[in-house]
Amino acid sequence: MHEKIKELREEIVNNPIIKSTELFAGSNLIITSDKSRKSKTQDIIVFSDDASELSWLVFRLKDLFQNEIDYVNKYSFYTHIGELTNEAIKKELNLKEQMLYVIHNLGGFIKKST
């Protein structure tokens, strides 16, 4: 797993960021550019003009961790990604820095699965 995370970091640093064709919404995480997007109380919402790009990252992480994510931990996994993304946005990091911040700070989940 550690090698796959390293490859994802390199992909983010060295390549143009890819946009997802769909915005991520599930497991109590919503990524959107629509400030009027409806949500539930337990949802973590990431508002960003870069919602398509950030959704791409979540889908990539979903693929990387597909064998570790299950019905018990999926809510904590995705909401943690949302919380980290919101922290990165508050820090006024650029898009690539936001993505790297999320990957770097996923910490606990990455350690459990490597």
C-alpha cells in the first residue's frame, strides 16, 4: 500500500490534475461547488471551486483502499478525508497542496492498511 500512496503523490506532483466526471457524494461526505447543496446533519461538506478535482482524489483513494474499506469503517474513512480537505482549504493551500495534505494526514488509515 505504501508504494501505491507514493505513486499517487508523484502523480499529483508531476502531472496535470484530472477532473472527475462526477462529484463525490456518499458515506457522509459531499464534495460540491454548489453552496445551496442539501445535506444531512452528519454529512461533512467540502465546498470548493475545485470540486471535480477533489472528487477525483477521493475516487482514487477509494480505489487504493478498496480492500481495507468496509461497512464498518467507510464513514470514518470518508469523513476523515472531508475534514482533512476542509482543513487544507482553510489553510489556503493550492489544489495540489490540498491533495498532498490529505494524503499525508490520512496517517492512521494508511498505517493500518500497509
